[in-house]
Amino acid sequence: MSIIERLKTLNSPQQAAVKSDAQHLLVLAGAGSGKTRVLTHRISWLLETGQAAPTGVLAVTFTNKAAREMRSRVSELLEQPVDAMWIGTFHGLAHRLLRQHHLEARLPREFQILDSDDQLRLIKRLFSELGLKDSSLQPKQAQYYINDQKDEGRRAEHIAPSADPYEQERQQVYMAYQHACERAGVVDFAELLLRAHELWRDNPALIKHYRARFRHVLVDEFQDINTIQYAWLRVLLGTEGNLTVVGDDDQSIYGWRGAKVETIQQFQDDFPGAELIRLEQNYRSTQTILAAANAVIDHNQGRLGKELWSEGAEGEPVQLYAAFNEQDEARFVAEQADAWIDSGHSANDIAVLYRSNAQSRVLEEAFMRVQLPYRIYGGMRFYERLEIRNALAYLRLVANTMDDPAMERVINVPPRGVGQKSLDKLRQLAREEGCSLWDAARLGLERKLVTGKAVTALTAFFQLLDDLRASRHELSLRQLMETTLDMTGLLEYHKAEKGERGQARVENLQELLGALDMYEVPEDGDPLTEFLAEASLNAGEGQADDHEAAVNMMTLHSSKGLEFPLVFLVGVEENLFPHKMSATDPQKLEEERRLCYVGITRAEQKLFLTYAESRRLYGQDNFNPVSRFVREIPERLLAEVRLNMQVSRPVSGVALGQDAAEGAIALGALVRHPIFGDGVVLNFEGAGPNATVQVNFDGEGIKQLVYQFAKLEVIG
DNA sequence: GACTGAGACCTTTTT
DNA sequence: GGTCTCAGTC
């Protein structure tokens, strides 16, 4: 298809965005408005009109998935591979730069990437070294602190000393952590970005080269950008570079990990004269669903402003179901999903979205009960599994003996008799000598600091690793890994684990061997180093999808970017959604609202909102009112689902009250009390004249009433 | 080094 | 309520 023909498939704002010759362009792309289409068409437009060479384009995303999709769609449009183009994630591109310029970046050639888990382990170790074991500061918090600082571009030595002891400890850990990373030649995720920024900022010749090269920079999901990523881009752009950003301030939901909505909101202040194009026509949802989404997000302040519209069908009202507890809610969702599938739809077309992972359990049970297949997004990913990390840690040591986190991980896995005592001695020695744990272990052997079992164990360990290191370039990656698994006994060790766990681990290790077989060795760079980096940067999708059709269950966060004909948004209750952690802070509350907007706009045809009058969470019963977000949806768009059925009791073995049995009043019924007003029936106790009823009254809370005196009027 | 019990934790997640 | 971590014991 020619460029002209292709442009005709776009609507007019989309065309304007593709063809714009503004130096700085902000495309405000609402949910389902063809954001990726615009981005990919714009890249191919720039190339085909000769405004840019393939080597002159830098396109950045946040996830590997998005990067892959962009690459394949651009390649499809251009009908040729686009290998010359730099399309990737912020971390991936930063990594590429640092490899190419490791000298200027003051990094060892074979630096390795430290992922979150190893980062935390390292911090824990530093805690004991620094004597912070009993501190009120937790290793996890220190980890967040360090990453936050790096995301803001702050180095430990640049932070002004604080008088606050707690703050001092955090700074102390940051400092020690940084030194440990440098010694080991490892770089964490945030460090990739920070280093890449410093690399460009501090090397005028280098940045001059890249500025001349990347004349066109394009950024996807710009609302998710953090401080250091933005700084990195701005260094690259200088005054001459062309920048296109695509994003939606209403879908900014990652503020809690450093993303700054303000950056997109103030784009036109940073780049005066920037062109702003809004994509507001939605190709995904019914008009009713869009109206609901618009109504909710309209309650936020400081938006760039945008109103989604559609030429599509008006569609059904949004269904609202008031369950009386979380069991009932889950049962309702499972039954509705089942009915929809029975009417000829695929389970794949259904999504159940929740605010927090803790909610998934009850839903899973309900789905199992009606025997509906489901699949849960998120969770442990391939390269995060223990056995995989153990195996890769050996390879990391083969690549770089300075890698202390790797050494710590495998020095006694599988157990070979280097216990806590010996290990402590070796750590101590490493500290004294200022050397790696590897070298310390060598020294320890020489100086006979370790005894008995540890001596034979370490001798064998070094023999093995030296052999592996020597044969590293003769063997393929697979052979190297196979030999490692075999000689270290790691495979045997995991095989011996009891139950299905052992078997699953062995299977995963075999899959790892398969992955090494399939790995395409890059033209430049060392295969092993490149593979290890790839494993960290692209930890792998969730569990491999079996090809059976299944209902999709996931958090609202992981639903961003996806769409489904039928969506259940469950647990729309105050304290759960918006989450109580966000209730007091207006900024956080707005982010929750954006999360709600994201959730609603996932739905194409039909949307259910459900909430529970009573919810058991962390072993406690909670009675939360319906979420404010529901109340922000105009009533004309909502339809309350009333089930014409007997609601089963959650607690077994307690007889229903006499009157209840007669049908005068049911669990979940709406009742009116002369004094307390309206409420919902939560529970019955006992039978006969002394039967009591528990009612959750609006504004009054929960009351226990003796039924025969309560003068309750059933109103729904 | 494996097992056990007490205690702490409990929002969202990518790279 | 469930899970995970850590310290203590065999």
C-alpha cells in the first residue's frame, strides 16, 4: 500500500499527527483511539518522505511487549525489516549504550545487571555488615529509597547529610550499596538509566555524535515517564532534535513508582510552541461505556482535557451488582461469565479486573466451582524462578568472578558444606582486603581460614568453576549450562525436592536449556554476557499460555493496554478501590480515579461493576460503602442487577430466622428502619421470636436488631 | 541442613 | 486468613 492510501485509513486528527512537521509534538491519545497506529504510521511517514533515515530514529517504550509490537508493526508498514532502527525500552536502550561505551561509563566490559531480587539480597547483606539489623529501617524500604533516589537522578554523594537518624541510615545504606555494586561490576535497573544519562551529559563528543544521529525521537506512554528518563531524553534532544510523544494523562497510574504525570501535563511549558493533537475518537467501546468513563475522569483536576466519543452503538447500561459478601460477588461473576460463554462467546473475551491481588483467590475458587477455565496474569515470571536464578548465577560467575551477588547465591547451593560460619569469615576477609568474595574464598583457602568440610567443598567449587571458565569459549551456551547443571549437581538437587515442586523445577531448567538453544547470538558482543543481560531485561512473560480458551483475571494495573468485550470490575468499594492507602492524599486519589478510568475503558461491549456489602479481608470483616467512583457515574448509565433467586447463606449450619424463611426478608435485602434509615441485611442469628438480624445502615453502620421489634420494611 | 513454630506483613509492577 | 521470613532445635 502506498503512503497516500495508507493515510486514508486514518481519521483526520490521526493523519494530522502522522504528518505534523512540528519540532515538538504531543499526541494526547485517549483509550482505544489508535495510539500505536499513529506512532507506527508516523515513523514510516518520516522514513518514506525522506525526513529520517532508519538509523536516525529512536523510538522508546516502557515494556518489551510494546517495543516488540512497535517494531513488528513498523516493519509491516514498510514491508521490510527495521533492524537499523533503535526501538526499545528505556532500560534496553540504556543498556545498549552502556555496553557500547562501557569505558566512558566507567563500567567493566562484562558488567551484569542486578535485578530486584538480587538487589534486595545485597541490601540485606549490607544491613548486617553495617550493623543495622535492629534498625527500624527495613531492607525493603531501603531498596525503595535507593531506587527512588536514582529515579530522581540523585547519587548518594549528592544527598545533603541529614540530622534525622533514620534518614542518615538510609543514606548510609545507599552509599554502601553503591560501593558494593561498583566493586562487583553490577548495575541495577535504575542505575542503567542514571548511568546512561550521565554518560551523555558528561561526554560532549559522544552526545554530539548521538544528537547528529537521532534527529527524531518518539516516545510511547509518555505519561509514565520518570525524572531520569525525561532528563536522558532532553540531553539527547538538545535544541535541534525532533520529539514526538504519545500518551494520555488520564491513564497515568504509575506515580507510585516514580512516573510524573506533571511531565506530560506541562509538556507545552517545557517546549513552547509544541503542537498538541487530541485523539478522542474511540474505536473500542460502546457510547454508554465511554460516557461512564468520561463522567468519572471528569472529577479530576488539572487534566489536559479530553472527551472520548464513538460512532459505535449506544450499548447496554453498565451493570451494577451489590453482592452481600465477597463469596457472593465471586459467584455472581462466575455465573455471569458462564452464561455469556453459553450464549456463544469465548472465555478469552472476558476479563475480571481487581484492585489488588488478594482479591483473586475467592474469584478463582468460584471459577473452579463452575468449572470455568481461567488464567491469571502477573505473578512469578520465568527468569525470576529460584532454580533459573541459581543456574544463571553460575553463568554470571563464569562471566565475572567479581559478581558478589552471584557468588553469594551459589557458593552453597546446592549445599556443599560452606555454612554460615565459613561464609561469615570469607565475607569478613573480603571486607578487610577490599576484594570480591570469590578472591576472598581463594585467600581463605590459602590462609587456612576455613576448615574441614569447607576446604574440600571450596576446592571442588573452584576446580569446577575454573574448568567452566576455561572452556567457556569452546562450548555453546547450552553446553555450558548443561555442564554446569550436571557438574554442580544443581539439577539433581532440584530434582530431589519433594512433591511436584521438584518436577516443575527440573522442567523449568530444561526449558532454560531450550531457551539457550534458541538464543540468537548477537553479532557484536560476547554471547554469554548478552544472554544474561537479556534474561534480566526481559524476564519473560508470565506463565506460558496454554491454548485453551480461558477467562482473564488480572489487576487493573496490568490491564492497561488490553481490551475485552466483557469486563467485570470487581470490588468497587471504598477502602478497596479507591484503596484506603490513597484515601487521604488528593494526588493519590486522582491516580486511583485514573485507574478506574483505565478499568472502564477496557470494556468493549459490556461492563459489570460489582461490590460487596461485607468483605472478609485479612481475616476481618469489612463493611465498605460502594465506591465514590460508582457514584460519579450518572444514574442513567447504570442498571442495578437484582437477582431473582434465593441467596445462599455464607455461614453454613445456622438456621434462617422464621420470617426470613417465609421470604419476608432475605440476605442482601434492602430494608428501611424508622430511625436508622435504609440499610442492607447482612446476617441472621437464631430463630423464632428472638431471631436477630444484622443490618448495615447507610451512615449509621452495622446494627444488630431483634427482628420482631425492629419494624423493618423491605424496600428492595 | 532440614524442619518447626512464632511473628510480621498485607496496594498497584517493569525493567 | 494466608503467606513468608527468621530464629531456634534436632
